[in-house]
Amino acid sequence: MDVTLLGTGAPAGLPRPDCPCAACAAAQGENARAATALLVDGALLLDLTPGAAFAAARAGRSLGGVRQVLLSHPHDGPAVEVPAGLPQPGRVPDGRELALLTGHRVRALALDAPGTGYAVTGPDGQRLLYLPPGGAPAGLEEPAEPYDMVLADVVGRPDALAKLRAVGAAGPTTDVVAVHLDHDVPPGPELRRRLAAAGARAVPDGTTLVVGAYEDVPDVPRRTLVLGGARSGKSVEAERRLESFPDVLYVATGGTRGGDTEWAERVAAHRERRPGSWRTAETCDLVPLLKEDGPPLLIDCLSLWLTDAMDAVGAWDDAEWADGGERALRDRVRELTEAVRGTRRTLVAVSNEVGSGIVPATASGRRYRDELGRLNAAFAAECEQVLLVVAGQALVLRG
């Protein structure tokens, strides 16, 4: 079974008409995208969009063999003209299955938003799932057989992919292709980077994909370090990297700090951003978590872990520091980095990059700055991917 993507953009296309944003300005050439529409084996058209016949011709395909046209979501604006020879578009009621003379079977999935998802099984037994913009499956049963391909709004609804992964409907060999792409993310390298972190990819309009050929499925980095300064967006970047995965354990190393209202507001803001399915552990005892098997870990952050470790070894007192404190801290850092090296869990850690600013006025401040630099370097050496976030923009240092 093969799928030709006649369009891969949001319903309004990309760039959006008359939109002055930077993402739309950059959406030129192969980064320009028509509204998403899929041609399956030349026989099934999922979503009819303006210019579908011309898009098929540009891709070297014809709509002459289409036997069924299905719509996945309500279309705003004027009615789309049905090209001559095409059957009238329709929608399959949720839970119902449609059998085509071509040997394809289409089952309609209920969603948590207006629209219908379609699970298509080809004559060869290959299976794909197509979800409309802004939609995620509702009421998935566990365990599920993994689809060979999923085409979904990965950027707009990463939790939809998390739901599929939670029940086994999306597995390591599932080719996840992002469609309904809008101006939320700048096109080009930034879009590819964000999708790769979720185990997904995007392709240009007109691309034909073979369902079940998963050689191009990107590998999700197993260990990632996200560095950045204050309010740089490093925590948002770290959280974004795991929002398409279920059952993430968020490890908060900062504690509660009773009576500190500013700290309480920061903690509350972080909690509101996180998906409801994530769990939280407030601890600086990271090594046992890294040694255990389990869901992905998000550690925020290493700089607070270091503060706790330096407190424990008496690093702020020169005499204690010289009399074994420094050696004890080195041992703690080595134990942590060895646990990172041996962990089997997916890991994303956050840390502050503090060595580029003003030299601290106190000896203890300079000591902390130096030790954090050493910790960041040792931790980064054990990670497949390292990012530096500046002004909300992630720069890839490794991976």
C-alpha cells in the first residue's frame, strides 16, 4: 500500500493567506504546503481539498481511479468543487467499517474533537491511521496492534501520539508522518528537529510513501541535555521533547521552599504546562531512578541537584572543601554520570549555563559556577544529544 500526500499543511495552507508572521514568510518552495489530502493506492482519497486534481498531476498521479472520497473534518469557507469523475465525498460514522471493491477496508475512529479518524487496511494487510487536524483518538483499547504508518497533527496535538503509544498502537517501527502543518513552528531545520525528537518526520507535498517501509523512521535520542540561561526557554524545550510520550516521570530537584511565594509561582507554572498523564517526583536522589527501568525521565534541573550536593559535602566552607569536600563532590558527580551512561530509560535533563556572564563576586559563587561547568561537561559527554537554548531558540551542540 502506498500513500501520496497531495498536501501536508493546515486547512488554510502554509503560508496562510495574508499572514505576516515569520514562519509564513519562510514557507516558500518545498516548505510551502497545501491543505492535507491523502491518495491511497490511487483508489481512496482522504480529504478533498482545492486543487486536488492538479496536486495529483504534479505528483505524477491521477484521480481517475478513485473509488471513494472520505472527509475527516468540517471544512470552513466555500464548498470545494468536486472534480469531474470523482464520487461525492462522505464520512463514515464512528465505529463503522467500509469495505471497498479494491480490497481496502476503512474503519472510522471516534475522536475527542470534531472530525473522524480513519484506519485503513490495504489488500496486503498493511495498516495506516489518518487523524484530522486538532484531533486525538477517544477510547482506545489496550493492547492494540501497532499501525505501520500514522499521519497526524503531531505539532498541534502531540498528546494524540502519546495516547497511541500508551496502548501500543504506535510502536518503534511505526512511521509517524506529521501533517496539517501550520505556522506554529518555523519550517525547515527547526521543524525537522522538533519532529525528530518525537520520533516523527515531515515530507514535502507530492511525496509518495510506502506503508510498512520504516527505514526512515527517526531514532529518538535516548539521553538529552538541555542547557540555557535564566528564562531562556530551556524547560519548555525539555518538556516539548517528551510531550508525545505517555507516563513521563518529571523529577523536580528544587523541593518546595515553604514561604517562598515566587518559587511557588514558578512551580505552579511548570505544573500547568505538563500533560496530566505525567507523574512528579521531588527528589535529588537521581541515581536509583536512572538505574531502574521505567518510563522516560525529565530531570529539572541539574543546577539545583548540584546545590543540594554541595550543601551535603560542605562545599561553601573553605576548610571543609579542602578537607574532603571537593573529593566527595567529585565522587557524587562521577556516580551520577556513570548512572546516566548505564541507564536504559529515555532521559531529558535540564541545566543552567552560567559560565558566560559576569564573574561572581564571592568565592562561593565562583566555586558553584566552576562546579556547574564541570557537571554540565561530564553529563553532556554521556548524552547522544546536547542543546543550548538562547532566546527560546534551540541550538544543537551534539546529535
